[in-house]
Amino acid sequence: MRIIHFYRRQLLNGIVLLALGSALFSGSLLAEEVLKIGVLGVMSGPAASWGLVNKYCAQTSAQLYNEQGGFEIGGKKYKIDIVAIDDRNDPKLAVSGCERLTKQEGIHYIIGPNVDTTATSVQPVAEASGAIYFPYAFQKSLYSPPHGNAVLGMIASYQAGPIIYKYLMDKRGVKSVSFIARNESDPLDQRDQGVQAAKKLGLEIKSSNDTYEPGTTDFFPVMSRVVSNGADLIVLSGVAPADAPLLIKSARELGFKGILSTETAQDIKILNEVAGPAAEGFISVGGASTPEIRSPEMENFVERYRKIAGEWNDEAGTKVYALEMILQTLRKAGPEAINNVELFKKAMDNFSMKNPFLKEDKPLKYVGTAYFSQARQIGVPMVVNEVKGGKFQTLFVGGVE
């Protein structure tokens, strides 16, 4: 009997040890490293939707990957942790936000900021801290040597503008244009670039000096001057989503019958709520994912985005790309690149993958060499929208290259 009890005890001990070993083994498979990604942008005020879309896109992608056990880099699974900061479109707050992300959180990859002034203000901090950031700002010096830590996350106004103007000249008979911009450096720069492009195309510039101050709510005085110039096209340079519908409504109520356009992304909900039918025919740069070109993976993203944000925003079709490019480039560069952005930069040069968000088998890579002398731009599709019946409809799809 003692022998039987001895072997029984040994068998039970073996089972316990086996169970513990299995638990430890399965735990090692489920164990996750944490990869923090920063989102720094404007999440309050007239331009709030720009930064909020960045945050919601990052949270959506992170949630989808984390539900699969994380994102694999170098044989390890990493849980994606999104740390978002509202810079309120203030350069000082952008600097303090970038310092918090890089120095306190130890983050080396940041999505944002959203405009030239905030993107320029964080450049010294990002470079000194060894961080890569993905602004939605158009100043060329951000992406040009000797600088190399910023990557443009979308289509720039000077890339989209000439294509839109040429399309309207060929398809709508546009021969003249007026420009209006908010009296801030970013919109003014976009206006100047638009004027240069329009001149090169042979458009008659009816006016380009009209501006409005931040916080303006009554646009009738300034728009009356612009409308009186009689241009076929009025370009709202660098217009924020909250200002666009007020400008459009003012122009239509003043009797403008021509075309209104912008090279910045807009929010159809705000356009409908404020401008209503006056927004019909308004042309803007859209998100890089129309329903016609979406892959099943993109459809899945759209569904999840709606749950997180409460509704779909067309601009999310562009901003879905930032986190995906960060993760996929880190996968190529290897886990050491998580804390060493120089390895990330080297991987960018030859990076290419199938675009996961498109039905067509098209490559996704870093572009922009013709503009910045180095590949410092995500090669997102260029989608241009027109408001029809209260919805964005695709006018045409192009690309930077």
C-alpha cells in the first residue's frame, strides 16, 4: 500500500508541476511588451476635429491590434498604448506636450501636430529627444535636410491645389480665382502657395489679400469684398472645419454662384449643420479612402471607428495611415528601432508593402523626394471630394507621384 501511495503522490506532484509549467508557458506567450505611441494635436476650438480624428484613428487601430494579442515586432507581441495630448493649436502647449511625451512618457513616435506653427515649434524637442513625428502641416523645411525627424502624414496643399485648379479649369470652365485666408501663418502660407500655382496654370487672380481674424463669426464684411470681385472660384485657404461652413454660407447669401473650394480636409457633419444646402458643390481634399476603393480591412476599421468616435469622419480615411506606417516600419527595422529612430529612418528608404486599406494591389511607401529631397511623406491616395446632397462624393482620386 505504501508503494501505491508513493507512486500516487509522485504522479500528483508531476501533474501539479506539469500544470504549473503549462501555465507559465502559456503566460509567456500571452505576456506583452507595451509600445507607447503619442498623439499631439488640436482637440479643442475651431480646428478640433483635425486632432480628434488623429486620436480616434490611433485608438481604433490600437484596439484592433490589441484584441489580436498585440502587434508583433521581432518575435514579440506589443500592446499598443495611445497617449493623447491636446495642444489647443497653441505652439507653447505643443512644446510642453511634446516634452511630456518624449521625456516623461519615453515615447519616440508621435502622430501630429496638425498645423505649421505647432509642428515647427516641436521640431527642436523631437530632434533633441530622438523622436519621429508625423505632422499634418505643409511647411517644406520640416521635411527637408538637414531635418529628418518629421514625416508628412497627408497630401500637402501645394500638391493638391494645382491638381484641383487644373481639374476645374478643364471640367468646369474656371478662368479666374480669388483667395481668402485666416490671418495666421499657416493659412497665409497656403494662400501664397495657391496663388503661385494658379498663376502658373494661367488663372486670372481677382484678389488674394482678403483675410479674417481668428475667432471671427461674422464673415459678411470680408466675404462681400471677395464676392464683389466676380471670380469663378473662391479658394478658402487653410480653412478650419468650424470656419468653412460660415464662409460658405456668407458667400451664398451674398449671391455668389461660382465654385468654393479648399485644400484642407473638412467635416461633413459641421458643413451640414451650419451651412446646410449652401455647402452643395463645395470641393475639398478628402480622406484617402472612399467606399469604392476600401478593402475589407478598411471596412472593419470604419465600423470600429464609428463605435469609438460615435460617427465616421471622412478625414479618418487619411489619418488611419500614420499608426500603421509606424508599426509596419518598426517591424521592418526591428525592435531596437523602438528606442532608436535612426534605425527607423534607414528602414524608411526602401520600405514598401501592399496598401492594406485599398482593394487594388497597390504599394504603400514613403514618398515626397521631389518636394523635400528625401522620402518624408506617407504615400496616401489623393482623394478630392465634392458635397452632393449633404454627402461627400468623390470627384477624383490621384496621388503625390
